[in-house]
Amino acid sequence: MKPSELIKAMKQLSWRQLYLNSTMCLVEYSSKEYLGEKLSIEVGKRRKDGRGFDWDSCRSQSFDMKETEWRQTIGIIRNILDPTINETD
């Protein structure tokens, strides 16, 4: 797929608009005998100078997977990325 087709398929006017409207997220799963099963969600935010992303430690979370259902996990990730999302969406 050509870059121009890809940006159109994502319903964005330009690559710059996509960048300005994007949220970055790293979801990492780890399973260690002494730590249990953990899911860490690191959220990125655009830098004030507009050149790249930095990690937003205020919105990042980590939790034990054995204590959380997969539906709750999806809801947590959605709320971290966009707190305005209604849980029933």
C-alpha cells in the first residue's frame, strides 16, 4: 500500500494531522515466578516542542493480571488512553 493510500484509509488528512492527533502507548506483559503476572501500560504524550513523545508517568499503570479480568483490562487501557470514553462503548 502506498503511503498516500494508507493515510487515506486511516481517515486522516495528512501524516502531520495523524501525528498531532495520536496517542502512544506501550503495553508490556511479564510473567515472573517471584512477581506474578503483571501488565504495565506506559503512555506517551507529545513533547511541548512538538518533536516526538515523552512518557507520561502520571497516566501509566501496572497491575496484577491474576486479579483482573480481560474485559477490565481493556477498559483500563481505554480509560488511560482517553479518559472521556464511556465504559459501555
